[in-house]
Amino acid sequence: MPCHEYLGVFWKAWIRIQDAEESLLPTPTFHFTVDCREPGYHVYHMTLTVAGLPAGKHTLTLPVWTPGAYEVQDFARHVFNMHVEMDEKPLEVYHLGKSQWGFDTYGESQVTVRYQVYADELGVDTSHLDQSHAYFNGAQLFFLVDDYKDQPYDVLIQAPPGWHVSTGLDVVEGNPFHYRARDYDILIDSPAEIGTHRVLTFTVDQKPHHIAIWGHGNEDAEKLTHDVEAIVQAQRDLFGGLPYDHYTFILHLSDRGTGGLEHLNSTTCGTGRFAYRPRKKYRHVLQLISHEFFHLWNVKRIHPEMLGPFDYNREVYTHLLWAMEGFTDYFATLTLRYAELFNTKEYLDNLADNIKAYEKKPGRLVQSLAESSFDTWIKLYKPDADSPNRTISYYLKGDLVGTCLDLEIRRRTNRQYGLDEVLRRLYDRYGAHGIGFPESVYQETVEEVAGSSFEEFFQAYINGTTPVPFETFLGYAGLRLERSYKNPNADDDDTKDKKTTGQPLPWLGVDIGTGDHQTLVVKVSYTSGPAADKLNPGDQLLAINGYQVKTEEDLKDRITLDHAIGDTIEVSYFRRGRLETVSLVLGTAPPDEVKILPEENATEDQKALYEAWLRAPWKPEETAQ
Ligand SMILES: [Zn+2]
């Protein structure tokens, strides 16, 4: 036995002695009451009762962020009327910092903390309370006392008559308003939906799954239940089991999509109320739900060391969000394909749209995936008008690099393994045991699965900004890319072929939006375009060559119909209220459409890789439409 192993044995024995001594001390117990019986004021009345708290100085700390949303939000800004009592007598409370309060106790005691939290922010990572429901995230409501993170936390919910609760927390003694979290992390990880919402239920592997729906729209409950069940089954098959006792999908239907947030055995997804039809919109709903569900493995269990257990008081940094979020996007859509909820055309069209979006962003040549992950706190979550020029999303590029990595592993292993094998090994070795992995383990596991080095791949596409050569990777599966432009001269009754052209179009190099009084306003000025150092975000476009342009369509027509690449035009605009005119030379537009098409002469190897990857027969005619 090497000497460090001797040390390990002694260390463990010493910890056991310490644990035994500590277990002689009384352990405090923690009970929260969440009172949402005055919803019209948007105020949660909170009570925290701590029994058995030892004498001394104590702190109450509220998280500044919530896991999954990498943004410091300073939730304590909504807290007011903080009071602490010891054995029913008021104690002095002192404010220690923006999210921290302190108090002193004398002798072992029962302490009651009362405070109120304003909650009128409808989002998946925020809390909302009104006459229609109560929804909360733990990071906004639950204070941590000292460092008691490993104790169980009880939560009693007091709600208006007729309201019920849906949450990932375990119910206590059959009381549908009494819940218990094993520790503080689970408490923070378990949002709750409370109200008169509908609950759809299905079972997979004898485990109950609930879909709690707040709000109404054009959803089809039966179809939704069927589709969500198919997602659960497809992802269960990928990992070989479901690592929870029950799972809750909280679905918010409102006038806007609010995204999704993942948890260990629940998720909240916010969609537009009318996002369930037509199919074009519904595909995004399926992708959102599939993404958040896949997270129960990827990021909630399979994650780098920094992403759990969490430090809730400050930003936590990792270079791996492309694997946590981008690969989750990749598998979200791939498992929709495996569940037969997406056909191959839908799958490949979605991939082609992502390639188009990636290739339009100059930021892909500036920021690497690793940097994009690390800087998420100050860049992805705090975008500005110039973000497309300086940054790249680890969702978008991470998804695409996941596609390429999967195809590369499949090619090198003669289709024996894919990227899913990397995730399974990380899950078996780390995720299933509740531990995070060192960051270098990701590349090592890819190399172990593929049996060869991926140093070049990681340096180029993950740690570097080399443009991703999609043709090469898609070629392994017998697929090619075609980029085309909308034919500006096409007639309404022209065939589909005539509506597009392979001929590149002239481009002003800006994205336009509508400002006050229907004015045309520059939203983005691309560094890859001719207006990069001439037009700024916020400029109000007025005229081309002295003639007024009134709509975005008008502008596009004037440029594409009356000019060619290389023409010089004069653009007039208001900047901060002053009329300006500038000359610029029209550049080449990025393609309007990117398509993924089958190679005419695909080999048997290419076809076999396609079939193993998409779990569908080689069907050129389906993808050729
Ligand atoms: Zn995500």
C-alpha cells in the first residue's frame, strides 16, 4: 500500500471520530412556512423557525443567483420587514451586506425569522404571485442559516382555499401542503407551482410524472402528454434508467415565452400560450421540454466540479457550458428524432438553420466556446447591440460542435460509439455518485471512447475560433450543404426552385428593426459588413441615394433589385437627432437559406453512419425536398 493510502485510512478514521463527537451536539431543525394567502399584493409572508440553534452569532444569507441561470440577480432586493425573535422575544437584527443579515443568541433557543418577499416577476428563474397562482424558486425565498446546508428543511405552504401544489419536493406524511427537502441544495433546486392549475399524469418505469399547466392557450392536453412521455422514454433509453422517484414538469402558458430552467427532478418551462400550433411553433415547445428534461442528467448530475455543490453567494466559473448547454441542445433535438417526434427532414432543417445562424455571426471568429462559457455572467446574460460581433453563444455553437464531435466519434469507431457513450461514462463515474469532475476529464473521456486523440479538435473548435468545417463532418453521413438566396425577381406563382438563387446578393451589413413611430432603426451593424465603421446601432435610416425608404422590405428591395455587390450608395440617417449622409460600397450578403442535402453518390459506409446517427433509413428523397 503506497504511503498516501495509509494517510487516507488515518484521515477517514479521524473524520469518523469527529463525526461521532459532533453528533453528540444537538442539530438544529429548520421549518419554513410560505404564506401566499394575500396574492393580490404579490407578497409572500415567510416564517423560518429554527429549533436547537446553539448560542452565538448567526447569519442569514439569501442566494444572489439561482443555478442554471448564470446571472447575479441579487434576490434580496425583494426582501423587506425582516424580524427575528428568540423564544418569542424580539432580537436585534443587523444588516451585514446586500444579501446577509446577522443576529446573536444567548443559550440554545428557538428562533423565529419573519420576513416578506415581493414577487411579481414572471420568469422560470424568478418568483411570481398574483390572484391566478403562486410560483416560486427557492433562491428568492429561502434564507440559509450559518452554514447548515446539509440539514433537512421542511416547507409548509399556506395557500388560498381550493389551491393545490405541484413540486419536485417529497410530500411529508401525505399532507399535500407539507414538503421536505433532504438538504438546502435540494430546497433551492425545487420550485413550486401553487394554484388551480391542471395536472396531467403519466407513468414511465412505474414512476409518476406530472405536467402542471398554469394558463391557457391552444395546447392539446392529450397530445402533449403523449409527446412528453415519448421524450422521457427516449432519454431513459439513452441512459438506461430514470434516476428519480417522481418528476414534475411545470408549464407556464402566457403572452410570451420565458424559457426553461432545469432541476434534479423537475423543470419549469414558459411558452407562449399559442405556441402549440402550428407545428412550426410546436417544434420549439418540444425542443424546450426535451432540453430541460435532458438536463436532469447533463448538468444536474453530469457536471464539472464548479457546478455543484453550489456557492450561491457569487459567480461560479467553468469553461464547459458548451458541453452542459450546447450538448443538451444537441441531444434534445436528437432524442426528439429518436422518439419519432421529429422526422429526419425536420431534424436536418433545424441543424441547417443553426449553421446559418452561426455563420452569420462575426463573433464566432473572436470568442471561443471555452471563453463564452467562462464569461457567461458578463456577456451571454448581459448582451448588447454589438454582441453578435464579439461573442458566440455556447448554446448555438455548442450544439453544432456536439453534432460534429458525435459524427467524428462515430466515424473513428466504425459506428460502435457516439457522443452519448461519453455522457454515459461521465454519468456512471461521477453523476451517479453525486460528484463533479475536473474539467480536463471531458476531453480525456472523449479520447478514451474514440481510442484516439481529440487535441486538435478541442484546440480548433472548443478552445479556439477556427471556423467549423461542417461539410467535412456531415460528409461522414453522406450529407452536403447548399447555401442559397431569395431570388429578388421571383414571382408569387414561381416554382420553389425559382424563388431561390445561388447568386449572392448585395448587402448593407446591418440588421434593421422598427423604432418609435414605425421608423427604421439599425439594431446590429456587422463587422463583416460594409457599414461596420459607418452605421451604428440606434441610427434611424431615412433614405438611399436621396430617396426615402419606409419599410424593411422597401430597403431590401431597393438594395437587391436596383444594385449589385460593389456598387456605391449614399445612406441618409438621423444619429442622435442630427441628419447625416454616408457613402458605402455594398458587400456580399450571408445566405438566406442553408439546406442539408444527401450526396448523390453516398457510399454504403456513409449511409450506415447516417442510419446509426439518426436511427432512420437512408432516405435521400425525404431530405431532398
Ligand atoms: Zn439549458
